[in-house]
Amino acid sequence: MARYRIAVIAGAATASLVVATTALAQRRIDAAVAKLADGDGKIAVIELCAGACHPAARFVNMRQSRDAWHNTVMSMVARGAQLFPEDVDTITNYLGAHLSDGAVK
């Protein structure tokens, strides 16, 4: 009986450690986020793009027109990104304003 309790406790402790480690990994700071300019939509980009699906390093150095960014965002939605239409607009507007060919780097 004592061995069973130890095994159950050890199993529970291992499960708790896995959950805590996963949560910590999800909260790691993405250094590439620091490259994002302040502006309307920055928080949405961080939370819904960089924080949800992929690191910001994947897109912070890209330069595209607003229309191209819209297509990119819609491609992400087609791949499973859960965005409301207003999120799509906010993200597209931010990326188009700050990560376009004419934006200041």
C-alpha cells in the first residue's frame, strides 16, 4: 500500500512538473518582439501571432504591402489561427503600417 501511494505521489508530481514546464515555456520572452514598433495593434500581434502560433522572429524582418499582409494573415486563419474579423483588420493594419516596404526599420 505504501509503495502504491509513493507511485501515485511520484506520478502526480511528474505530471505537475510537466504542466509547469509547459506553462513556463509558453511564457518565455520572445526577443524578436522587441523589434516591433509601438502602435495600435502591437499587443494583438504579440498575443495572437507571436504568442499563439510562432515566434516573432518569423516575421519581424519581413516587409510586405498591407494587401500582402492581409493575404498572409488570411493564410494563417486558413491554417487554424482563431481570429475574429476585427483581429484580422487590427493585425493587418499594424503589419501594413510598421512592416511594409515604406516603413522605417
